Amino acid sequence: MTARSDRATVDVTVVVCTYNRAALLADALTALIEQAGAPPYEVVVVDNNSTDATAAVLSGFAATGRIRAVHEPAQGLSYARNRGIAEARGELLAFTDDDVRVSATWVRSIAAAFARHPDADMVGGKVEADWQGDPPSWLATAGLAPLALVDYGADAFRIGLTEPRCLVGANVAVRRTALARLEGFSTRLQRVADGIGSTEDHDFQMRLLHGGAVAVYDPHISVRTVVPRERLSKRYHRAWHRGHGRFYALMRDPDFEGSRTGTLFGVPAHVYRGVASEAIAWAGSLVRGRGTAAFAHELRLRFLTGFALQRVFERP
């Protein structure tokens, strides 16, 4: 990625990509300009072809001098993030989302984490929920991955290939030197408009780690994300897991792809075994009246079948 020549004027660049979330964007930007004890920083907002009142919201923040808005015509989150990287002036690049409220010391906490861990290339922390509806009883069993919530506890720790914990794009920061070793976020794996289940965050982190980078989870780096009522439905979680399976097939994660017994139609043998196992467990749970357990098995089944179908149909 290319870098701006005047980047020495700030230590941290915050990149926020937005698409048709004007109703949430103002609160996100307010939190970003009201940072306590932060080193010199800027906020680059990448408008990815919004058609709502996003332009008016951004105009309202122009006088702060902290926020710089740019437009990215190529549709997709990775295109927008890569544009933010190209525009950034800081040596540390922090990423968050337009539906996120960062803590009052977020920028300072990011800089402090890098200072405490001088060998770290990436840091990230907690993503807690601002619930817009009552969380359903099945959510704890089904899993929080579709909501991009992160809480790995109260202690900081290092993340490597043997400790595969995912730091999500709503709350992550990377050194510019590490970004220079990559080609940015994958546009093949990105979320486009309202698509769900994409794996660009996971792919980005794994490419960094496979390249020898060090990542650190630090709970002091904290944000809250809006969880709208529609994301608390079984319909949403079913669609997310199916989409996640499809994107995972596109990602070709070497750790997931490995199979001692080979592949069939490009699908690793363990995926077929997983489909059979989850289908049996799903049916058994339904027969026994264990609805919550059945739904958890159904979601894993949807992930595996989404993976298999993508792999079969992408073959020449």
C-alpha cells in the first residue's frame, strides 16, 4: 500500500469505513474526537458510496479538524479499508466501525499497548455489546461470532499460530511496518454492502501471523458495538453461518484444509465427516426435544455445507 508523505504529523491514524449508517455514524465519530490523553492522532472516514445522510454527518464534523473524509468508489469493506490505509499518516493504524463506540481512552490504550509490547505488530481488545433487544436464551450456546463480540478475559496475552484467537476489525490496530509486508485486506473475502459471514478480518490476521508477526490481546483496548434486534434472530444466525462457510472456502485456510485422507470435489474429507456428525446430532437433539442444542448443531451444519457447496461450485 502507498503511504502519504506527511505522515510524521500524527502517531495514530484511526480508519473508519462507513456505508449507509448515518444514524449511527455521529455517535461513533463523537466518541473518536473525545479522546482523553491521546497522542497526536487523526480520524480518516472512508465513505463507501453511501446514499443516505452520511455526507451531511461528515460535513457536521469538518470543523473539528480531527476528521478527514475520503470517498472510495469500489464497493466493499476491504476496498474501503485499503483506501484508508493509503490515506493514513500515522505509524500506527487503528481500525473500528461506524456502529462502534470506542472508550474514552481508546487511542491512548492502543499506543500504550504497543509501547508495552514493542515486538507486537497487531493489538486488539474487547468488543462488548450495546444490546438493542433482549439476548435470546439460545445465544450463549449458538455462539457470539456472528455478532463480532470479543472478550478473552481480563489479562493481556500474546496470540500466535498456536493460540488462534481472532481480533476483529471493530477493535484492532496494526503497525505500518507490518502492513507494508501485506497487500492490505483481501477484496475476495470482503463484506460488500450488507453481506454477512465474510472472513477478511480473519484472513488478514492469519496472513500476518504466518508471516512471523506477533499479535497481542489487551482488555484495556475496549469498544462497544451496537447489536440491532435483527441480529438476535435465528434467521440472521443461520444466514451468517452459511455465508461464513462460503467465505471460509474462498479463504483456503491451510490449517482447516489439511486432511489425512484427501479431498473429494475439492472438499477435505473431514468436512464430509463433520456434515454427517452434525446432521446426526441435530436430528438426535430434535427428537429429544433439546431445541437449543439442535440449533447449535444446525449452525455448524450450515457452515460446513456452505463451505462444501462453495468449493464444489467454484471448481472449473
